[in-house]
Amino acid sequence: MRAPRVLPTLDEVDIGDHVCHLLDRADDVIDRSRAFVADGALHGDKVVIVGSAPQAESEFAPLVLDPARLKGSLLAAVRREAAAADREGFRSLRVLHHVMPSTRRGRNGEWLRSELDLEEFAADTGAMVVCAYSGADWDLPALQQISCVHPHHVGSRSVSPAFRVYRAEEEGWTVTGTVDSDGAVAFGTILCALLAHAPTVRLLCHTLEFFDAAGMSALADAARHLPERKVVLEGANETVRLAWKLSGFAIPDIPVVMAP
């Protein structure tokens, strides 16, 4: 079963992991990711780099995909490479994604949708995906959302609020931790992105500790964001269910179902 964890180094990345790697201003993405890329040859994995090609490297020859030249979505491209890796006899696919901000993606949330797609891809196929972000290139709210949709992180530093949303099983997303005022905006944005691509979003809340008032408001607002959509929370504890009811959110106008 997939579960959030902190990795001391990229050497610890395993099958099905979707890892957030926050880089300092002076860090070089290829240099900091060298072990992850080179381990592809050690374990018999196909390596794909989304972004800039490594300079003057003879130890490995990864496939490099330029995001600006992709025909179709990044998800479609990595799924093709995963299928090719399987046909070619590789154990799995390793994806190093150097994520760069852009005005267009920032406006319409495409980068968040891409991360949710990659999370689903890693969980469903067993591919290993490392997403490298330079903290200098992203503002704090964006980094919070980025961190929340990666179940795995490198190092002890974290800029996220105390919750995670990650793929747990087919047609379900686990929510773990606490959705409070610090993380309410990020949670609402993530949920809206999920609802935009599915009429029903199933959230597995067995490890969700609590929603505060801001968190519940974010859930309600996101559920009402698009017509004919529904959010189903499964396994929420009694405190969460009671708080939702006492706060006046358990009404037909808010398409949220609290299921056992």
C-alpha cells in the first residue's frame, strides 16, 4: 500500500513513488538527481528526463523530452514510454521532471493538473517519478499545492500544510493529516482540479484527522464549484462527520456525501 514518507536521498526512490524534490537556488537539477538517473542502469529501468538534457555524460543515455515540443499532454507521453519500456523488457520507467513555471500554466492551473496526472500514473503503473522544483522559481502558495499532491518528499524540509492528497487505489484519493486554515486554499484548489475531470471524486479519509472551519468551507465551495459534481468522503472519523453536520454543511445544496 502506498503511504507518504520522507526519503533521505533519491537513492531511496522505489517502484510507484511520486517524489517532490525542492531545490535551493544554487542547485543544479541534473547534478542533484544524478543518483536517481544513474540507478536506472543498475535496476534495469528506462530513464526519461522531461526538461534539459544532461551535459557531457557518458554514464547514461536517458531519453529527453522537451515539454515545449510534446505532441499532446505530458501524461500521454510518459504513458507511451511506460508501454514501450514494458515491451522492451525494462523493469519499470524512471521519470525525472524538471518543472518550470510559465505564465500560461500558472493562470489555468495546468501544472497542478499535470502533477495529479503524474501521481495517478505512478500509482497505476509502478513508474518512479521525481518532480524537481527550484524554490526560487515558485511562490509559497504554489509550493504548498505542489507539496500536497506528492506523497513522497526528499529531505526534512517541507513547505506544505499538514495534509496530503494522493492516489490510493482505482478511482480513489487518500486525504491524510489536517486540513486547517493554513492549507484550506490549497485543498480547495486541488479538489477543484479533481472535480474538473470527474463527476464524482472519492476521498478516502481514514487517516484524515480533522477539518477546521476554513477546511470545511473549502470543501463545500469546491463541491459547489461545478454543476452535477459530487464529493464522497469515505471513512471520516466521528469528529469530522459531526463537525460537518453541526456547521450546517450537511444540506442538499452542497453535494458532499459522508460515507462510512
